[in-house]
Amino acid sequence: PSSHAQPHSEAHMASIEAVLAGLDPPLKHLCEMHGDTLHLTLTDPSVPATVKREVAKHEYKDTVSFQLVVLYAINEIRRKGSHAPLEVIPVIDPLQMQ
């Protein structure tokens, strides 16, 4: 079985907290595990606007899939009035979700 993991890139992964806090305006987040499903909530307290995602294990274990889930959630919160920028975000380490 081949692995898609690239060990040299893991050192460059950011925590979801660092990624969301680095946006202008910053977004708050809440990550909760319910079985194998990650419940991700993004909030822009300045609007206020909130979006929620239920992320399956295969999505949060794959860094590219998880990155897309976060980008889609940011896009949705923008449609609700947030001014968080829709930009390329760094790869998020799914193990640093707290």
C-alpha cells in the first residue's frame, strides 16, 4: 500500500487555530468529536455569523480534503456577511484541531 503522506511537509502544517486567527477579521472555531465524525463550527463574532460542518474521518484524515472543507465553510460564512478573506490557506494539521 502506498502512502500519500509527505513526511517533509508535515513540519509546515498549521493548526486550525493559527489559520483562522490569522484571517482579518479572525474567525473563532469549535471542534468536537462525536464518534468518528468531527463537528466543526466557525463563527465570526463581528457579524455575527456561524457555519457548521460534519466532517467524516476520511475527510479530516486527508489534509487536502480537510483544507477544502475549511475553505468551503469560510466561503459560506462570507455569504452570511463575514468579511473573512477567501484566500489560499496553509495546509491544516488535522491532529491539531483543538
